Amino acid sequence: MSCQMSTREKVADCIRNMDSAMLSMPMDISRIALMARSRDTNADELARFLSHHGSLSARVLKIANSSCFGRSGDIDSLSSAIIQTGFREIVAIALCSGVFTMLSSEGKCSGVEQDRIWKHNIGAGLAANLAAKSVRAPVDGFSMLTGLLHDIGKIVFHLCLPDEYQEVLQCHQADLAPLHSLERERLGIDHGEVGYQLLMRWNFPDSVCMPIRYHHDLIKCPFEYFRQTMILHLADYLALRACIGCSGNINPEISTGAMTTMGLSETRMDELTEKLGDMRSQVDHFLEALS
């Protein structure tokens, strides 16, 4: 128990340190997250804020103009990007870009490892939109954002506990026990909880944080976030099944209860997996624009 508590404390310290480091970043993640939470923020306010952060606004425009959103370079301003792509979608792109930049700058996790995880995250972000459409749920940037950031806790593990987490991954490869269960057993906390803690400190909306927290623990998810969490659970599985990137999980599992609740057959799952697999080039373009 003391070992677990010690590990949890290491993770907590790492989150606090990254939170402090954020203050020196060229953009303010918390400010954009607060805009996402507010019902009063309008498109003009978001465009003005992003325009003061040159590298960020450039990445946002590049992604908004990409095939991920069915564009081919016709958007030439932030205001146009918000109008044509959607307010929440642009917020999602901006937040993902800011988190990517910050965690990449930590420099303790190999570029190859991070690229694989981010490819999986981007795949899950695109899969979240596919899944939402398939079950006739609302499709917006927050659905995509939960996918884009759902495994951020794994990056934190790589940054804070590289040796300990490598042992967890090796154990997972050896006996195929669920990765999140091994994280809890050996580290005292899983990547969903770590991601939740970090994003809550950055003032991300509950509608993003809660699905990330419970995407491997649906039974404990509060009812008001259950549908969003099921969609993320499905998106994560689809990205793993389509072999987009690598999250470290080599034994993807899906809740049969979630499939039943969402009315998804095995045939439909095969169709969604194939459709997501055809989007690999979009994933690559998204990651390239983030870098």
C-alpha cells in the first residue's frame, strides 16, 4: 500500500509541475478551456484570442483546412474557420494543440512513443465522430476532444514514471491482462484517472473530463455522462481495432453491454473499423499539423 501511495504521489507531483510549467507557455490552455465552459463566449472572442498566438492559430488553420474536416485549403481566417468548422471543433483543435505542445516540450518521452500515442488519440477523436453519427448522437467538437485526449494519462506515466510504466507494459504483453487494471494494481492509479486529474486542473469542461475518467470503467460513470463515455469507449476500441497508432494496449476490449445499448451489431462494428482505417492519411495530416 505504501508503495502505491508513493507512486500516486509521484504522479500528483508531476501533474503539479506541469501545471506550473504551463504558465510559461506561449498560449494559455486554461483560458481556452474556460471559453469552452462558458456559454457567453462567442466566435469573435475566440478568434481574437487565438490571433494573439501566432503558432497556435497557424496550426488551427492548418488542421481546419485539412481533409479531417473535408477541406482543401479554402479557409483563410480564424473567423471563417470557426464559422465553417464549428466553435467547439476549433476549441477542440486549439486545446489539443496546446496540450500536445506542452507535453512534447517536456522531452522525457521519446518522440516515437509520443507519436504512436497521439496517432491513436487522433484516431479515437475521428472515431468518436463516426461513433456518434452511427448511434445518432450529437456530433460536436467535445466528442472529438475526448478522443483526442483520452490517453493523455499514458503520456503522463511515460513522463513521470518511465521505468515503472515500462514494467506495466511488459507485464501487459506477457499475460494480456487489461492494461488499465494493471496500472491500478502496480501504480495505484490508471491513465483515465490521471488524465481526468490533469484536465480538471486545467479547467476543462466536465463533459470532456468525465468520459476520459470512466472510459474503461463504464459501470461507475455518473448517468449524465454515460452516453458520452460509451461513445468514447467505442471510439477507443475502434482506433485500436483499426491499428491506428499504438496506445500500449495490445488486447483491446469492448463492453458488450455498450454495444447492445447503442444498438451496434458486429457487422456494423466491422464497417466502422474499415471506415476508420481508410482515414489513416487524415490522422497523419492532423499529427503533422500539430507538430
